[in-house]
Amino acid sequence: MIDPKLLRKNPDAVRDSLRRRRMDMDVQALICKDETRRDLQKRGDDLRSHQKRRSEELARAMRMKVNTDTLRAELRDLSAQIGALEEEQRKADAEFESEALLYPNVLLPDVPDGATGDDNPVVATWGEKPAFAFPPKPHWDIGERLGILDFERAAKIARSRFTALLGAGARMERALISFMMDLHAGRGYTEVWPPFLINAASLTGTGQLPKFRADLFKCEDVDLWLAPTAEVPVTNLHAGEILSEEALPIRYAAYTPCFRAEAGAAGKDTRGMIRQHQFDKVELVKFCRPEESEAELEGLRADAEEVLRRLGLHYRVVVLSSGDTGFASAKTYDLEVWLPGQNAYREISSCSTFTDFQARRAMIRYRPKGGSPALVHTLNGSGLAVGRTLVAILENFQQADGSVMVPDALRGYMGGLDRLTSA
RNA sequence: GGAGGGGUGGCCGAGUGGCCGAAGGCAAUCGCCUGCUAAGCGAUUGAACGCUUAAUAGGUGUUCCCCGGGUUCAAAUCCCGGCCCCUCCGCCA
């Protein structure tokens, strides 16, 4: 959530960030709701204060056994007034909050201005595009020919946008998860295996709800939703807590399946396993002091990049422009892996700092030395999207004969297998 | 699924209608004492929101004893609903 004090004291900072995001929201209306809310609180506070004092008088009068009829009548009336006012106050609070929850995070000043993904500047590149003596195939061709990807049967048992992995494909998915988790665990991240179903409060804490309800799968009859990313359960691990300063920064790595309704993506990436209702991802999540968060974002990006480097996959890094930056994020780097079968770079990791936006929603705080509790900064990044990593391996390491070389880093996780063949 | 017990501050734990933001203990911080450490002695130590303020300093008001309703002039305390935890039984992986 945006900071109500910032909204009050520097509404132009909020307006400017919205303009850069290419979003049009009625900031003045929100400010009015805030004022209504505060006015009602003041009036209620004063009335309650008065009521308290008169109630004490009544108690005293009753002890002295004097007639209290007038006082009781006055207090009954006061109580009714307060009740009515509190009803109004509840309504005003709810109105302010439901509107405030729809405001995106305020962008960091160094986020480049731009309308869409086409405006994202490339800030780094690693490796080179592999050269092929033949036209490289897309992964769905490679995978089906090898018998390791089955889209038709997956659609039969579920629906479209699901994939069944078979044999060495299934083995490689599992190998990638282990490889990534071992790598991050060895670099200072604590492994987490969280619940994959989470409640609405958690989804509100990280920013998926209320705005992005349509992107989520929900269980019937209970307040449980399929996690769209490990970001949600892992960030909310510390919801409502006051962390000790010495514990920071906290760094977690978690594997989870991710479930997304892909409501707005009809007709997009329909072939292959680029955009699925279910996919595996290893996620990195950090909690830190505000002054550390910029450095932690760079570290997060480096940790995600390390996975691609060890696998030998060519990629580039972009900073998302202002119009392309996600709702909860203040600044985001995307890692884009080269996919020769599609002659394109595709997002394989997204690393963001959320500044205090999620911390305020989920009430995640720490106690600075000698001070009162302050909001932490939260960050997260994919390290990496496992399905897309599998896609990248198939497309980048495909051979003329239809086989696929297994990256060195993965062979130990696949019983020494060095090549996927259709045999 | 059945039966019972329980959710109070950083932790433990008292509190069955007003004098309770809450006894007592632990922990922590500061000070005294001390060759050092421990012990001992004294003091301090919850959060949110609002008003005030340059201030996340100070002052001040309100709210908060799991959550939401109700009774009452007044609720941590009484009543109803929900959530969560524990124990036993059943069932299951």
C-alpha cells in the first residue's frame, strides 16, 4: 500500500509516479476520503473521551447512592450518538482502504521512463547466441519428437495450457529444481517449503488481491487459493511480525508450483510450455532494512543470473520501464533468456524491490536499535522459472539429429545422462 | 468426524462488569554496587491511529487482552458466531 502520510504531505509524488506508469487515478478523491476518515475519527475520539469521564462520574454517584436518573439518560443518549458515529467511521475507513489498496507502488526515481516493454533498456548481456547449421526448432517440436513433452494428453486430463512431462523431461524438471535450490542454499539462502494453498489475507499482503483476483485460482467453499508464486507464502511468513534488526537481511529460497488463470492472455503463447496454468519456479525472497534494499536488489539479480551462467544459457538483462513495472514493484530487472527456436529473448526471471509496499500491507516490521518499529523492505526474484529453463535448454542445446545435450551442471542431477535422445 | 480444554504484552502468567493497557515473574535497557563476571539494589521498557509539531523528539486524545457481532451508561471479564491451537477417540498418508 502507498504511504498515507506521503499521500497527505506530497501528493504530487504519488501523481508523478502514476503518470510515469501511464495510469490515471483520481488522487484528489482518495485524499478526500482520507480527510473524511480523519475528521470522523477526531469527532469520535472526542465523544468517547467525554463518555469515559461521565461514566466514571456515574460509577462514583452509584457508590454514593445518589439519584442517577438524569446522568443515565444523558449517557444512554451519548452512547447512541457514538454508535452512529462509529458506524459512519467504519464505512469511511473501509472506503479509504478499498481505494488505497488499488494504488500501485511509487516508482524509484531511477526507473527509466517508458510506456511498454519495448522501452525497457538492456543493461547487460551474457554469452552469445548459439550458431546452428540447421534451422533451430521450437521446443514443442523437439520435446514431442523426443517423447518428453505431451501437450495433447495434458489437455485431455486438465485443459489447454498444461503440459505432461515424461521420462527424461520429467527427470530434467526435477533435476533443475534440485540444482537451483542447492545453488541458492549454498549462497546464503535458507530453504523453505511453504504451503501451496494460501488465504486471501496473504494475497492481499503481497498485492495480488484485491486487484488481480481474475488471475488466480480459488478453491470452492474455503478461503484458500492456489499460490501464483512462492512470493506470496514466503513473504507472508513474517506477516504481522516485528523482526529483530540483527536477523536482517533474511534470505529465503523456495521451490513451488505456481498456478495462474492467465485471464488476460487468451491467444498469447498458446503453443508450447511458455505460458501455463501450472508451472514450477524457484523463488528468492528477501527482507531487509530500507537502506540495504538497493544493494540487495543487485545481489538478487546476480544470484538469478548465476543460474543461467552455470547452465551456459545466453541472456540479457533489462530494467522495466515505468509503464511496464508491476503493480507492487518499485523497480524491476527482468532476465531474458535467448530462445533460438523462437528467435526471441523471453523473460525467465523477474527481480524486484517492493520497498515498503508489501511490508505495509502485511505489517512486516523490524525494530531499529533504540527506536520504534519500522517497516522492512521486501524483494523477490525468480531463480528461475523452471519450465522456461527447460524450454531454453531444449532450444539452445538441440542437435542436428534431434537430440539435446544436457548442460554439464545438470548431469550429476540426471544420473550422468549427457544427452536426451528419442531412443 | 466425535468429546473436552484453551487463545491476555518480547516470553510466562494473574485477572468473572467500572479504580485495568492490564498484577507478578522472566527477558531487555540504563544506573548503582563490584578487581572481572555473576548475584544484589534502583529505574525504564507494547502497538496502531488522530491532533499538535520541522520531527519517525516531546505533549495529548482514542483504540487494541484471537476476529466479528450483541447485552450494558460502562466489557479482557457476560452472551452469540467464526478462526486458530492443544488433548483424547475414530480415520487416514
